[in-house]
Amino acid sequence: MISDRALPKVENLDQWLAQRIAEEELLTSRAEVEAAFREGTAQVISALESLTPVEIESTLDSGQGWQMSMIWVMGLPGWHSTLHTGQIDYLQTCWGDQEIYVG
């Protein structure tokens, strides 16, 4: 959304979600997940760095009667990562796993 300067236009939500799930299921090892995360992070940083001040202040239209600000969209990747970090922390707590895996 940041690099495209637009919200996704999804014609068939079920098909779109199935594609996202299929992409995730291709990742079967911790190394693959880490590589995908790091690549995605680099893409987000690149997209953020490419925004002009005018684009940062823009509003993205969904085409469905609602909008969101680019500033709000810019915060989504960090929020998304924070939520997943919390999920991992919760599972580690439930399983008694106190090892730190990120160096």
C-alpha cells in the first residue's frame, strides 16, 4: 500500500485470501520465515523512504466508501510486527520457553 500509494483493489476476497495463505504455507522453516521477514522489512523501509512530504499527507481511497491516511498506513507494518511479537511471547510463556532466539 505504501509503495503503490493505493489500497488493494480486491475483486474476489476469498481468492485473494487463498493466495496470501498459499504464500505463507510455502515457508516451512525458521530460516525461510526470517528471510521473508527481513526482505519485507527492507521493502517497507524502501517504500517509506520513497514517499514525498505531499504523499505522506495524502489520503488513500478504498473505492468502497472509506479512506485512510497514508500516515496511518505507514504505521501498519510496525503495528503488525508488534502484534506477532506479542503472539510469539505469549506462546513461549505458555510453553515455558524462555530462550531468546533473536541475536
